[in-house]
Amino acid sequence: MKAFFKYAFLALTLFSIDSFAAEPPTITISKSDVVAIAVSPFSGADGSTVTKVLQNDLAISGYFTVTGANSAGLVVSGLSSGSSLQGKVVDHAGKVALSSTYSGSARAKAHEFANDIIRTLTGNQGIAGTKIAFAATKTGRKEIYVADYDGSNVQQLTRDNNISVAPSLSPDGRRLAYTGYKSGYADIYLIDLGSGARERIVKFPGTNSGAAFSPDGGRIACSVSKDGNPELYVCSVGGGSAHRLTHTPGIESSPTWSPNGDEIIYSYEEHGPQLYRISASGGSGRPISTGFGYCTEPDWSPDGKKVTFNVRGGGEFQVAVLDLTGGQTRVLANGEKPKWGADSRHIIYASGGALFLLDAQTGRKVKVLDGLGKISEPAWSR
């Protein structure tokens, strides 16, 4: 798909760092498929790390071609040492498009700067600095892990020595819900990623699984079998009230929220799994036409325009994307449990025991993580 940018031209009016009294220059960036940008080596104690992270973030975004300064229309440079990063972006004439200061670790500073570059020059949200979670069998059991979106900083989160599956990250990346069998039954646990505190928040008799955070982070939708067959419920993250949404003879699973929190798309199986949508307050589920007879694991894009999900074809699970307005469905790759990134452009999914990052606009995919046994069931913060 071409013409990735929303506007034909973006005029950026910014003040010169040298003189706030002078007339601010106007920088006009011509939009094509990508913007050629160079990242000059950053000076400072952790400049080398910042340089590499920035280059990777900008390349993964899909909005830029990272190249040499001589062939780039924009050049990124700066100083990074200790907890401070000073970075700027200038055009070929030396006019400043962005100048800002960041604090934190080397990677955190670089991610924040990369997202500012993406937002300033394209008007789009970046995915740098977001977190992913997944299940992996490195220890011989399925345990939950977290990492940066690009596969760095992997940390084992659970050590239940049992089955831990179906992780879900809160939108801000600070909490994680998962299905664990620590009690001997499938219950939903909540972990505060800052303190490590864990509590069992959904523990009805039967199976409690498939937690999905609401956009405001205050509720989860999940599948609960206390009434017989698995039905959809919405529960408070604090472990309080639980509201049943569906009343059917089939199996409801894999809920995903609309960006405004008003609706939920889910998989319903009675004579083969299909996608349905329902009000977050309950009512009747309505089928979604996808053109496929087997549809599972939906995930609603943050911009509200698309849903990615699994279809089955040729004996394999495939990653598909449905345009909710036009109704067209595209199959993009072989893989399982696709999840949208914050930019509504990238999808993370599992395939062959590894995690891949897919650009849904270009089809470009990058392996971001493997070597932890079999990796499955990714989740992504926003």
C-alpha cells in the first residue's frame, strides 16, 4: 500500500533554538512513501546505545528510510549522558524541525525521542517504548514473560511451575492479567509490573480465562464458565462486580474492546468459530462477515477501523485483517494470536515458536524474539 501519510504536505513551524525573537522558519516536508533520515552518532557516555536504538526505532516504524547524511533530507543528532538526552532534527538547510530534552535510561530516552520524531514529522503515533508480553516454555512449563517491543530486556514474570497463559497488558503497560492454574483451576491473576504484587481477581467455579483490559484500564472482559458453557463477562480490575454479557448455547472467547470502550468483538463457536460484536453493557451479539469459516483471536485496532484475527487455511493458522468499514479481509502471514500496536499499523504474532513484528501496510516482517523454547500468545501495551 502506498501513500502512507495522511497529508500531501506537512508544514512544521518551529522556533530557532538560537533566537526566540527571530521569525520562525517554516519547514516543508514533501510526502512520498517514506522520509529519508540520517541518525548521526550521538556523543556522550551512552551515545552509542542511543544511536542504535533510534536507528532501529525509526526503521521499524515504516515511515522512514534510515540512510547517510548526504542522501537524507533530515538529520538527527544530539548528546546523551547519564540521565539526560538532548536531541534535535534539522533539515538539509539547517532549519530545526524538532529540539527537545529527555530523561531516563538510554533506551527509554531514545524511545521517547523516536516517538516525538514520528509524531512531529508524520502526525502518527509511534510504538517505541511499548511493552510486549507472551508465554514461553523455556523452563519446561508455560510461564509469562515481558520485554520491550523490539525484543530487548526480556524478563520472566511468573514462576508458578504450572500452566500460565493468555497474558494481557494494560494500555499503559503497568499491569498484566493472565490465566494461571496455581490454585489447581483456571483463574485470572493481576500483576503490578512495578511492585511485582499479584492477586487473583477472577476466581469463579469453573474456568476463568482470556482477560482483555478495557481502554481505560479499569475493567477486563473475559470468558467464564460458572454458568455451564463459557460466556462473556465484564469484571472490575479491582476484583469487584462481574456483569454477564452473553447468554448462548455456544462458547464465547477472546474478547477485544473498541477504542472507546463501548463495544466488544469476540469469537463465538457453536458450529465453527466466527467473529461477533456486542455492546459492552450486554445485549445480542451480531455476526461480523469476514469471508472465512473459521475465525478466532480477534484484536481491535486502536484507531477503531480494523480488526486482526486468525483464520485457518491449508492446515495452518493465518493472520488476517478486516476493514470494518469496507468489509474487505486480507490474509497477511502465517501465524497465531495477532495483536495490534499503538500505531494501528504494526501487528505482533507468534509463528514457529518465535515472535514476529509485521507492518500491515507494507507486509514487511521482522523476527523480534526467539530462543525461549516455544513462544506463544503475545500481548502488546498501547
